[in-house]
Amino acid sequence: MSRPHPTARTAITASFIREAVADPCRDDTRSKATDVAKTTPLEFIQQVRTETAKVVWPTWRETAMTGVMVVIMTTILAIFFLGVDSFFNAVVKLLLSLAQ
């Protein structure tokens, strides 16, 4: 049986154990999520305006075309599911009529 390569082993050092079992009262044990910078409502609104200015908004024509496509696809799917539902309704009625 071959021995593992020496660099494949991991050594557990005393400092690693100290870090793993950190004192809960110390400030540096807090998660990074709680260290987020606080912004004022005015700064937040300014940031929102800056980011909104970067957005490439669709034209009215693109918006209208998308709306028309949604209506067309919804109609096609409604007709498809009406057909599937009618088919299963007929099959269930046939099976129920055979049971009587």
C-alpha cells in the first residue's frame, strides 16, 4: 500500500484551533454581513437615481411589441390547455360511463 504524498497532509496547528474556537465576546468574530456601511436615506436616493440613469430603457415600440407577443402567447396557450382539458374531460366521462 502506498503512502500519501507529504504535501497532501494538512497539519492542524494551535493557531488554527484558537481561530476555530474564537471567543464570542471579541469584536472580530462578527460576520462580514454586519460590517456593511450605513447610508442615509438621502444617500440611498442619490444612489438609486445614479443606478437608474444607467438603465437602458426600452422604446415605446419595443414595449408595445412585447405586450402584443404576451397577448398572442397567452391566447395560444389558453387554446392549447382548453384542448388538453377537453380531451381529458372526455376520457374521464367515457371511463365513468363504463363503470356504471
